[in-house]
Amino acid sequence: MKLEEYKGRCLVHFQKKVCFLKIDKCAGTTVFHNLFKGHNHGKTWRWDNYIQNPSILNDNYVFCILRDPVERLISGYFEILKRTDWPETFEKDFYKNSFKSNEHRFVEFVKDLEIDPDWNGHCARQKWFITDEQNEIIKVDDFWSIQDVTEKMKEKFDLQIVNKNTNTRPIEAQNLIHFINIYPNIKNKLKQIYREDYELIKEKIGDKL
């Protein structure tokens, strides 16, 4: 399924009156496992679409989780490289060509992002997941910082988080973050590509990331 076909996709819990706007690489798996999975699918919760069914935005507590754009992108980048079920990836230069290092491959990846960051959910702008077809942000009741997920799940739903990934950042990701930090041109390109996400985060959750 192409990314544009996912536009508006969300999770709705009937009993709890919750609509979760799941942004890839933003603790969505953690929320899914704790709030939805294990309940009766179809009777207790379902996948829905706020564009096709906009009433769900008014009938439920609507929330999403935001993450530092670079941290999220690096996590998404390695996910894209290891997945074998996304045919569109195979024709990308950063994927099919040989490079001296992972850093060189990442530079090619960034070039592709400058053309279209929204070609895959794992690198798409976070704003893409919470906007309508006119790119306007929809009604969202609450924006969570990814650092606050455990606290928020307890506060809002009285749930103690399980299956939360507490692993330290892989060495490859650490190296890539270091690479970005020492090369201002790459860092500035990413800030420009994800400018709207940085603005969204600053407006909705301030300095929590």
C-alpha cells in the first residue's frame, strides 16, 4: 500500500472513547500493545480514517505523540534499510548503490528526502499524519512528547506500560547522530526538510524533546 493511501488512518477505542493518531517511529507500537492489542478487535477497537469519517475527531479524545525529527529519522532510516517489503525502496539510489560508509549512504538518503520526504511513513514529516487533504492540521486534543509516554499512559488511561523499548541506542545510530552534529550542512538540510515538524513541536510541546 502506498503512503498516500494511509492518509487519515488512525486507531479508535470505542469503550475508552479514544482516537490515536499513530505516527510512525513515535512510540506507536508501545501505545498499540498497551491500549489496543489484546482487546476485542472490531467490538472494542478498530482501524479508522479521520478523513473518511471526520466525526471520530469530535466523538473521542484525540491524541498523537511527537518526537525529535532527527532522532525519529535515524530510527526510520535503519528501518527502511532492513525492510524487504517496500518495493519502492529498491530503486532508490541510497539503497541499490554501493557506498564507502553508512555515512555516505545517509548523505544520498538526505538528497532523496530533499526531493520528497513523504515517500515512506518512516521518514515522512510528522505533520503529514495529522493533517487533512489540504495539509491543514486536524482537531487534536493532546500532543504528547515521546519522553512522556509512560507518564501519560498512566495519567490518561491508568495503564502501566509494558513492552516499552528500553534498549540503548544502537552504535550505528549513535555514529550517525555524531556525523550529523559535526557536519552543519547535513544538519541544516534536515532542519529545512523537517521545518514544519520543528515548528509544530515548538508550538505544541515546547522544549520537552
